[in-house]
Amino acid sequence: MTESGHPLSADYFKTLFRKSFLDMREAANAVIVAAIIFCAGISIGLLYPSWSEEQLSALKTIAASLIGKSMHMIILTIFLKNSLAAAIAVILGPLLGIAPVFGALSNGVLLGATLSQINREDTMVFLLQLLPHGILEIPAIFMAWGIGIWQGAWFFQINRPHSFRDRTIKALRIFFIIIIPLLLCAAIIEGTLIYRLMLQKQA
């Protein structure tokens, strides 16, 4: 085996990244669909905030569980939570894309309901706090939902077995090469910010 073909060589990783981004281009339209569904969910959440009361309660419970934890544990908790959500969208995507569609819609409703409960000034503060890690986390989650939806379209292709296998391989490659690193970086940023805010409140 040549050096460039070695699993740990720089050329191997470059090729892997290149393939992953090319795969992502194939699923680009599905990512846009996921974003549209998410935005529709926000509108629903703004109009009917009571629909996501249970989700808001669960979110508050998770936030409360972070109090008193070390920065590393906060980062790990956030990373595992987001990675699990992304993994579910990708793994269950082949089931006609139902899980990622539901994920995009329900998370949109949750954000819309959250925004509906705060005033205009606090909304701006909330969005500014969301921005640092959201720049990485939101695209990563959209990608997970998008490739899940894209996988689900295998059923409507002419050669179903080939399409199922091909899309599954590409989706997993995107998940591990693009999505997971983005979620890790986002978790580090968010966890660090949360930890510093907790220290400020304690001071």
C-alpha cells in the first residue's frame, strides 16, 4: 500500500474530506427542505406555544442539571445530547425520512415557543447568545436532518437496493467527517459560555 493510501496518511484524510463534501452537495436540496421545515416549526411555535410545553419543561430540566458541573462535563453533556439527536436523524432517515422531518419540525416549534415567551429586548439577547455556537451547531443539525431526509428518498429511486446502500454509506461519512466535528466545536463554545455565566452568577 502506498503512503497516500495508508488509513492514517494526510492524503487519505484529504480524500475522505473531499468525498464527504461532494456527498453533502448531493444532499444539499434536502438540507434546504429541512431548514424550511424548521422555519415552519418556528412559526407554529410562535402561534401555538402551548404545543411544546412538555419540550420546554424537559429543556429546563436539562439546563438545571448542568448547574454545579465542571466545564468539561457541561461540554460533554451538550455534545452527547446534540450528537444523539443528529445520529437518530441519520440512522432512522432511511425510514422514508420521517424521523428527521419530525426532528426539524419539533425543534422549530420549540424555538418558536421559547421566543414567544420573552419580550423583544430579551429576544435580541437570546439570539446573540445563540449566535456563537449556533453558527456551527445549527448548520450541523440541519445537515443531519437533511441527509436523513435525503436517505429516506431511496425508496423512490429505480434501483432501490443500490440507492439504499449508496446513500447510507454517504450519510454515515458525512456524519462522522463533517457533522460530529462541527457539533464538538459548538459544544466546546457553548459549554465554555455556560460555565462562565454560572461563575459570574456565583460571584
